[in-house]
Amino acid sequence: MTPQPVPLSPPVRRADRARQVADVLRQQIHGGAFDHALPAESELAAEFTVSRNTIRDSLALLRDEGLIDRAPKVGTHVAQRKYEHGLDALRGLKETLRGHGEVRNEVRVATHVTPPPAVARRLHLSPGEQAVYIERLRYLGDLPLSLDLTYLVPDIGDPVIARDLESNDVFALIEQIAGGPLGSADLVLEAITADPHSAAALQMPEGGALLLLERLTRLEDGRPVDLEYIRLRGDRITMRGSLVRPSETSDWRLI
Amino acid sequence: MTPQPVPLSPPVRRADRARQVADVLRQQIHGGAFDHALPAESELAAEFTVSRNTIRDSLALLRDEGLIDRAPKVGTHVAQRKYEHGLDALRGLKETLRGHGEVRNEVRVATHVTPPPAVARRLHLSPGEQAVYIERLRYLGDLPLSLDLTYLVPDIGDPVIARDLESNDVFALIEQIAGGPLGSADLVLEAITADPHSAAALQMPEGGALLLLERLTRLEDGRPVDLEYIRLRGDRITMRGSLVRPSETSDWRLI
């Protein structure tokens, strides 16, 4: 804990500088700072006080992530905006993306299954008790956003699969059927690369990045009813939230 | 909204079944369900009521993610447990992983910079005003967990880089210097693949999955002081949190 002298800055390699620039540019693109076209390399070099070669390297990083397109004479363009999925609310994708376009669900499977014991335990089902299993590929416009595997307890799942799954969020259907709002959810988020079959389903490059979200959702009375495994295309979705510490308690609240 | 007949379950292809099994196994591994070795293929096939070929495919998916090792005669083993980083608290990595081992920071850069205008704006700095820039490679034991790029406002950053950055969380140092707890943070989480240089720094395969976290942190009075770009190894870290809707308000709270 003894105070140490400020370490001297070592010569920062170009790759490190390119990463610094790419991280700032990435968030500017997400935030809509550029109206489709990015500024010229020379302009970005001046703004970031780095060389044009560094700017080129950082744009190459963002191109490899699928965030921008680059072409001679045409310049650098935003390939696709990422959509924000709130970490802050138990909201379905359709409700989240209202205003960005139509969310359509391709229902790949909707059936009864005897779930694996680990799934049955989390949904408080007896061994051997059936669950409803739904598999959906979810589109915004023409492009897939996510592949969702959903296990539902039978008293909720049976009426859910009798409804229109193509144009409704499962959350909205559960709330209609339960007659009240959802209560809570446990989330686990991780980054994985897309295996060949998942990549093909999501129409994305094999090996591309996926956000994998496991979410166990409970009704207001605390009963777990919905266990989902959601693969979100890394190049199309960010998760966003805010943490605050309310002054009256020591709990953090996501707003 | 007209009720539809329950769609018939199409024949589920083996790749789809392998994905279903892998998703459940992955969370069992994270939760510590297996004591290093996974059950035999035949046992897993019985548990999941799928063929041994499907089990083999699902284990191949998890092996490709770096989660398990497989070898003839030796069987299937957990390659590395993933550590949970709470989405629920403004906690540094060292504080989060207390009990799992020692977090050590390799300080790659600690210096003054004129930040890019987009960074200056978010930290409420005047154009041209200097910030403190810190770049750290963070280890748990011998393995890197994350590469963190940090911009701090000068009145906080100057005393921070005079302290021991190798064994302290920046959050803890900010709270010591500010004389009070942090107030709030805005988070953006996304999945990207590791570029060659980031992969080399993090000692992970090129093209492997990274969780990229951008986090703007404020003091209790609301002033933004710390803007970070954090690359977390996808094969070593999960982000975990719980959402509840407190009955008295319509806000969601992360607990």
C-alpha cells in the first residue's frame, strides 16, 4: 500500500492504440453519433491524435466485428446499428424493439417434453413431469436476432402454445395467462462463439460472437415458470443497464 | 391473436438436440454440479433421453467453447470453472473474486492523456483537458481474466495512479480518494470475438469470445469520474444478476 511513483508510460504499440480508438468509436456508432458514414480517416486521425495507420487498424477491428463496411472511394459506413436490450426490465424482445421494426418469430418447435432433470429441478417439476418446450428463431425485419429455447411449466405452457407464438412475446403471453405481472428473474450472461448449426440458423458467420443468456423467470408469488436459453447475435444486440445505489439502503438497483 | 392449434413438433434434428443438451450441461458445469469429471456418455444419454451420438455432439460444442476437455480413456473433465461477475453491484474484480484466488494487475500503462473528444464529453472534461489513462491486464492466479482500459478525471486519477495499482481495484481506490461510496454506473455489455492482439494479451485463442463491458461510473453526487472498456475472457467469466420488481414501485431492482 506504499504510494508508488507514477509508472512511466511505455511506448504504446500501434495495436494498443488501435484498440483504444476502436473502443471509443464502437460506442459512438452504437449511440448514433454518425449518420451512416464515418468521418474520413484524416479527420478521425486528428480527432484521436493518432496516425492514419492507427485509424486504419482500428477501423479494421470494427469491420471484423461486422460493425462497419469499408470500400475504396466509398469510404466507411455503419454496416448495422446494434439494438439495445435492456438489462433493466423483464421485457420481451418485441416490446423492447417497439419502434425499430416488426419482431416476427419463426416457431421451430412447440411441443411437450420430459425435461432433463436439471431443468425439472429449476422449474420445481416432479421427476418425469412434462414441460412445454418452444424453440423460436426471432427476426427483426428480415434478419434473425436470436434463437430462443424455452421450457415452461405445463399449467402456463399449455395455454401459451395455444396462442399466436409468431407475433407475441412469451413474457406477454405468460402475463395474460397468469393474470398479473412477472415477479423476478435470474440472469446469467456469457459470450460464446457460434457453432456451425447455430450460426446457420442465425444467418451469421460461423465462429461469430454470441451473447448467451440463461434466464429463469418467476411469477409474482415466486414460482419459477419459464427457463430460457437465448442466443443473441453479438453483432446485432447490446445489453444495457444502469446501476444505482439507493441512498436509503445498501442494495443496488438496476434502472 | 386468434388462438392457433398447437403446432406439431417437427422432427428435431440431432444438432438441435445437441444444442439443447449443451445449454443445460453448461449451466450445470457453472453451478459446480460435477466434481471435475462429467458422467459417462451412457449415463448422460439416459439422463437426457437422447442418443450417445447426441451426447457426443453436445460435449463437442462445450469442448469447442473451452469449457471441458475430452480424451479417450480419461473421459470428460471440466477444463475450467467460470467465475461469476455480479451485474448487481459496483464491485471491483478483486472484491468479486475474493475466496477464489489472488487477483493481480499487470499495469501496462498509467499516464496522462488528452482523451478523445467523445471520452472527454462523457467525463464532463473541457476540450483539451487531460485525463488519466490506465491499462491493466488482470490475472486470477496465473491466467489473465480481463484487459481493462480506464479513463479517470484528473482530480481522482492523479491520486489513483500514485497508489498501488497492482493489487488494488480502481473502484476501491476511487472510494478511498473520494471519501465515500460510488453512486451509479451505466453499463453496456456485448459479445465480440478476440482480435489477434487482444487474444495474445489475454493468452486465449484468436477469435475466441469476449464479453466487452463499457462502464461509466459516477460518484454519489452524480459526477462521472471513471470510463472503462473491459474485455473479459468469455471462457472464464459469466455475468450474473437477478431482477425483481419491488411491489411498491414499477421499478426493477437488480439484487
